[in-house]
Amino acid sequence: MSRRYLITFAVLVAVLLAAFIAWWATRAPLVPAVNARMAPLVRTLQFSARVATASRVEVGSTLTGRVLQVAVDAGAQVKAGDVLVRLENDELQAAVAQSRASELQAAARLAGLRSSGRNTVQATVTQAESVLVAAQADLQRTLDLVAQGFLSQSRLDEARRAVGVAQAQLDGARAQRAAVAESGTDVTQAQAQLALASAARVAAEARLGQAVLTAPAEAHVLTRLVEPGQIVQPGRALLALALAGPLQLVAQVDERYVGQLQPGQVASVLADAYPTQRFTARVLSIAPVVDAQRGAVEVKFSVPPPLPAFLREDMTLSVEVETARRAQALVLPADALRGDEATGTSIWSVRDGRVKARPVRLGLRTLDAVEILDGLSEGELVLTGPAPAPGRRVRVHTSAAGPTAAAKSTQDNAGAAMTNAMGR
């Protein structure tokens, strides 16, 4: 009896174990799901920005020279015309003195041509005219005497040569008088020489002026890159200035998210060093081009007054822009979506214990949640993880973090995920 009992018991255990294994193998799998619920939905973008003035310039020298004095330090406030840097200018001053002397010399020559030069030339013309008249009279007398036979032919030739010489001298004197006239060549040449000398003097004075670097406008000195005694050359920045004007925030936004930004949108701004002093800004402009190397677009923000006192040039700030809001929307977690652009977007719901694929129309999307406009009703169960194909039986495990929590977490966590995607 004991042996039969043991055999019966073993068979019974084997049958029960086989039945349990069969039941375990055929039972419906347990899959996670959420209930579609109405909830607020907010989409924001978070990224880093830096403080920058509207105009920023670098001041450099146009001359090669040695620095004599640097009149300002980094952080100084300067006005238009204030001296920033002085270069040694002894050689430049000598060049100015030489050019001024050359200009005076050219001016004196022109004045001499117009006064004493013209008088001297006129006296020469008058003398030449008298000599010509005398030579012509002598020629006439010689012609009469030769005709009467008192003088030889050679004497007539000499008289004629004397008239020719006198005429040539008169022509030369008259040409010289024309040259010293106001439109004459000598005066014109003297005027040109004076103009050249004046231009050389202006250029020398300009180079002397360039030895002193001044502020182009009211500005704030950002950096000082030069010290007395240094040799500077054209093209090298000596000081960086932020011109007086409204402060702006400049951010590099990943081109994938630019479509969500528009001028005028309000942004919330926070500095890491001052976490309790949040302030607002507005989208001012969006650059029309994309930085091909970084795949980013420059976005500028204006900061309405009063400006926070702690803002400094190039300070890094965290900016959050609200790009869309729904007061109430039918919300699902983003991982509940199935399909793609080719097959169409759908969700897998549960009806009568079986998986059912349903196409849906989407609205506002964030990183974590999505608005369902059509194809789903509030309260329906939607699968959120791996699940059997549509038509298979399933058992549902409802997640504690439903759509309402997902919608709320979008506002809390989307920014962090966006920051990771975009970088600072």
C-alpha cells in the first residue's frame, strides 16, 4: 500500500506540474499601460546664452611703433575722445616739421612768382621791346645807306641779324611773362608743388594723430591686451570695447528647434551665480543663416529695463522659452506612439483583453508627452512598452505615473533633455 501510494502521488505531482507549465506557457503576457487623461501640456526650450552688447569693437593701431602709455584698465568706463593708448611719436613730429617747412617753401616760391617774378619778367619784356625797336630803326637806316652806296652788303646783313636777335629776345621775354601769369606753366607748377607739400603735411599730421588712440564712443573697456614698451603693429587688437547701448542675450540654438521660436516670445532667464534672481527677456531676432559647422542658428534676446545689476559681458545664462501651451489636452507619454511617417502614427490600446492598433492624429508634442487630437477617448488604456502584436491577448499593468504626471514632467524634464541635446 505504501508503494502504491507513493507512485500515485508522484503521478499526481507530475500531472499538476505539467498543467502548471501548460498554463504558464499559454497565459496572456503582462504589459505596462496608462490611461489617457486630460491634463495641462506645456512645451519649452532650454539652452544657454551669453550676455553681449549690441556693438563691440576692438581698438588697434594703424602704425608700427612702441607703446608709450596705456591710459585705461579693463573695466574702465570711457567717453568719446578719451585717450586710450599713446605711442612714441618723436619721429612723427620730425616728419610733420619737415613737411611744414616744405609747404612754406612751396608757398614762398608761388608768392614770389606772383609778385617780384612778374615784375622782373615785365621789365625784361619792356627792355626787349626797346632793343627790337632800336634794331629795326638801325636796319632801316642801313637799308637807306646801302641803297645810296655808303654801306656794304655785309653791314646790312649784320643789321638784319641784330633785328632777328632782338625779336627772339622779345619772344622769349613774352613767353616767360606768359609762364608767370596766373594760368601759366610756372605758376601752375608752383601751385602743384604747394598742393603736394600741403598733402604731405596733412598726411604727416594724420600719422602723428594716429599715435594717440582714442575711444570712438562712450564704451566699457572689456580687455586690455597691451602694456607700455610693447611694439605694436597694424591689425593687432590692443583693447576690446563694449559700446554703450542695450544689452542683449545671444544663444546658439540647434537648427532642429528653430521652428518653435518666433520674435516676441517671452523667455525666463537665470544665472547660475544668482539662482534666486530670475528675470525675463524676449526673442529679438533669429539669424537667417545656419552655422554649417555647428548646425546652430544664432538667436538674440532683448532684456527690458530695469536690467539686473549683476549682468556682465559674456556671462553665461540659462534661458527657457515657452513655445506652446495647452490648458487642457488629451495627453499620452511619447513612448506610447507606434508606427512612423511611412506607416502613419498609431497607438496600441486594449479592448476585451486584446491588443488593438488605432490610428491617431497628433497635436502639440514635447520630449516626453504628446497631445492626441483625434482617435482616442479619455480614460482608455494605451500600451506604453513592448507588447504582443495586435490581436493577441494581454494582461495590463497600469503605471502609477500616468499621462497627467507625464504632462507635468514635460515642463520639469524636457528642458534638461533639450539642454543635453543642444549643448551649452
